[in-house]
Amino acid sequence: MGSLSHPARLCAGALMAALPLATLVALPASADPVDGTGWTSYSPTFSVQERGCGDVSDLTFTLTCSTSSGDQRAERRYETYSSGSRQFEGYFRITSMGGSRISLKQTFAGGPFFLLGVEKGGRLYAVEGGTTIASGATVGTTVRVNTVHVVGKTLRVFINGSLKYSRSSPSGSFYDKFGAYRTASGKGPITVQWSNVQFWRK
């Protein structure tokens, strides 16, 4: 076992120092991907998208209006990929929500492929088809999201480290987006803060 000064273990602070060795070994490193080994961390480039009443301030994304039509978005759009396996991880916390049915995380393939939406009340769902993915994404609650995409095979979605959704994936070109985006049946306002965003590939 490595030194307790390893950065992935610093977040536990003094509490971990007081735990027995067996317990320390069993604890996962918070900076590890959810889907096994062999991943390489990388930092893809991105552009910021603000449309309609969308506003982006670093990792805080806001839709300021209650408009139920038009293109209302505040997002980061990451670089395109077309092969291999990619993993996204991020933590979001909704700080205010007057609207409902807002997309928080997207994987695009020339058009919508997977959109993770949230309803007022905290239900997370797949916008395409409406399948419930998880609950509990209420105002003030921090939620961890991982998407594991194998191009031409599968896309899997993990919430707080647990697999919650899976679908087949075609071949083609894809890119990740996250922030706040009004779905066709949704409206703001909403403010969501993202943190600890990471990407891996293999």
C-alpha cells in the first residue's frame, strides 16, 4: 500500500488516519474511474455555449428565464472523438430550480444520442424514451455522474458509482457536453454547479 499522503487519500483527512489498515485498503481512491483499470487521464479541449437566457461562469451554469420555447442553453462542448473507449466523470449540485426537465449531461453523435435530464423533484431520466435512471437529485444534493462509452458497442451511465443505465452505441463521431440545456418539454430557471470534472480514455 502507498503512503497516506497520496492525493487521492487526502480528502479523507484525519478520519482515515484513525481507521484500521484493513479498512484503508478497502476504500476506493476518489480519483479512479468507475470501470476497471487501463484508463489514461486526459484533458480534452472545449468551447462554451451560451444561447437564449443561458449564462456560464466557469463551472456554474444558469438558465435565467422560464421560457418554454427556443434554444436555452449554458454548456461546455468538448472535442469530438470517433474510436476507442471514453469515460466522463463530474459532480453536479443544483443550487436553485424553478423549472423542470433540464438536460445536465449529454453525449452527442451528430444529434442527441444520450441526454441525462432532471425533473423538479429530483428524478434523473434518459430524455430519449423517458426511462428513469435515478432519484434524489434535489436542490442542494451533490450527485456523481460517470458515462462510459465504447464507440460502436455500449454507453453506460453510473450515478454515485452504481450502474443505472445502459444502451447500445453505433459507430460514428461523438462529443460530451454538460451544463444546463432546456429540453423540448422543459423550461428554466435553474442554476447548477459542476465540479471535479475528469476524462479518461483507452
